[in-house]
Amino acid sequence: MRKEVGLVIAVLFFMSLTAITGVYAIGNDEVVTISKKEVDITGDGQKEVIKLKAVPYEEKNEYFKEMYLEVIASNDQRYTFPLQNGTKAAFQLADLNHDGVKDVFVTVLDGEVNGHTNYSLFSLKDFSKEDLPIPEPLLMESRLLNGFKAEIKIKDTGHSYHFDLKDRKKYYKKMGLYTNGKLQEPTELMVDSFYSLKPFSDQNKRKGLKGIQRVSGIADADTIAYVESTWMYENGKWVLKGVKVKGEEY
């Protein structure tokens, strides 16, 4: 009987110890400040303290979890904007919705092999929190053609672009894509989301966003073209202002 009681006590002790250790580990998640700026983003003429903060996934690890933007406003209130986890986080300040007050544009790399970047845009004008949308990547129809060529059609504009890929003839033939210059089966190209999206100024010094998407052939390294799009925020939505398509030399 005494042995059974002792065993129960021992089990309870180790369960309690495990629970305490778990709480201690959670409590030790240290929040670090990745970057900090002091700028007026409410429009009252007083500077806010803007901090990009997160918890490192592991000690000395560049990947962060529980990432968020913290704003200590001039009205002594604290505002937070949650962000997606990732690495190489940064933020820029620009009046992207053209209301006379700077907005906060945040970029966070997801840390995956392909390096997808998540973008967020926030406004705090008049101390009112608002999540602003991000432009959607261009929709494209893309494919290989007979004669070692490729075609990209931008759905948003209806324009098509053609590329001569004869310099890859040997590689494509080795992969079994072509026989005597004829495509063996329909093959679509790989169209990435925005791998770059940054604020820019137009001729009238209005701030907008410029995005770049990469179009690849049969492998991620088989770059065929870069598609650049420029956007302006008008009447509560992003409006496409221009598209440029450039070859691999871009």
C-alpha cells in the first residue's frame, strides 16, 4: 500500500514539475525590437514611436514568431497590428492612400525555400486603426510554343509578349520537351506572386506601389521574364497604372 501511495506522489510530483517547466519556458519567450522609428502617422503633428517586435523562434535564430507592429501614439495609447511569422522583417513609411498622413508598409519573408514575402499595410490616421489592402499580383496566361519560344499574356491588360528561347534548345531537348523543334505536350510556365513590392513616387510625386513578378520555364532557375506593375490607391482600391515586361537580363 505504501509503495502505491509513494508511486502516486512521485507521478504527481513529476507532472507538476513538467507543468511548471512548461510555464517557465513560455514565460521566457523574450520579445525583441527588430526596428524602431519615430514619425507622425496620426496627423496631429506629434511623432509616434513605431516598433517592429517579435519573439525569436530559437536563440540566435533569424526566424521570428509572434511578430507584430507596436505604436505608442501621442495620445499615450498603445496600438498593435499583428503580422505573419517569418524573417527579414522591415517597415517603410509612406502616404500610400493619399490622405495626407503616412501609412506603415511592412514586409516579412516567410523563410521557406522559395522565399515568398508577405506584405501588410496599416493606417492610424486620427488614431483610428485600419488595415489597408495590398494589390493582387497580375494574372497571366503563359506557355511554351513550338520553335523554342514562349508566350506570356497579361489578363489585366490583354497584351501578349513573346520570347525566343533558342539559347536553351539543348537543355529543353535533353528534358524531352521538344522533338525537331516541336513541343511534345502543352507546357505552362511558372508565374510567381510578387517577389518584390515597394513604395515608389510617380511624376506627380504621389506614392504608389511597384511590384515585380518572375516568370520561369521548367525550373525555378529557368527565368524567362520579369513583369513589373505599378499601382496607385484610388477611391479605396488599387488601380493598375502600368506594366513592363523585361527579359532575363532585367
